[in-house]
Amino acid sequence: MYDRVLLPTDGSEAAEAAAEHAYSHADRYDAELHVLHVVPENESTSIVGRGNERLDTLEARGHDAVTPLVEDATTRDLSVTSAIEVGTPYRKILAYADDHDIDLIVMSTHGRSGVGRVVMGSVTERVIRVGELPVVAVQRS
């Protein structure tokens, strides 16, 4: 049913909770797992004159977010690939999914509601609304 599962991560505990679901789906369907971290473009250029330094720091955080998930997937004998991209998170997630023929996206939601959701926005909500793929949205309890 699913050949490729995408697990976007921001390195949060909520993303770690979503990882368990992604591992389960990848294992059940013998699917390749893709772990993706997107460095938000607006954060990478927020310090004028220090953009490259700032970007390097944010990419290092991305590696810190991706590496434990890749290692965990590997110990579970899952086929896993990882990537770090820069851009608007929901757009990069959807573009990555399209470029890699992803069948299922498993991602966390922080469970914000009301003003918090409106102000912060929701990457997961945008992926669900704009994309055409099945999305498993996992809320950390």
C-alpha cells in the first residue's frame, strides 16, 4: 500500500512521537522511510550580514533533529534516507514528497488552537490542506 513514507521533523518531542507511527507504517508495509528537516528560510536569513553563519547553525540543528531518527530507524532494520532543505516548511515538505514519490506523510502537530494556531500557523495543517497525499497527524499527548 505504501512504498515510501515521509517523516518531516523539527526536532521536537512531538516529532519524536510521530516517528513511532512512521516506523510502524514503514515496517508494516516494508516501505522506505524518508526523514526530512526543513530549515525555515525566514530564520536562515534573519541576521543581516551573518546569513551563512546563521544558516550553518540552523543546518547543524537540522542534522541534530534528523540523526537520532535515522539511527533509530536503522536499528529497526528499516530502509531510511534523510535530507535537510531550506525554504518554507510546508512547501518543501510537499515538494520533497512529490520529487521522491512519497505515498504517506507522517508528521506531528503541536496541538495549538485558537490564537496560537492563527499566529504561529500550522505546517501540518497546511500540508493536509494544500497537499494531495494521505497525512497521519500525530498529536503528542
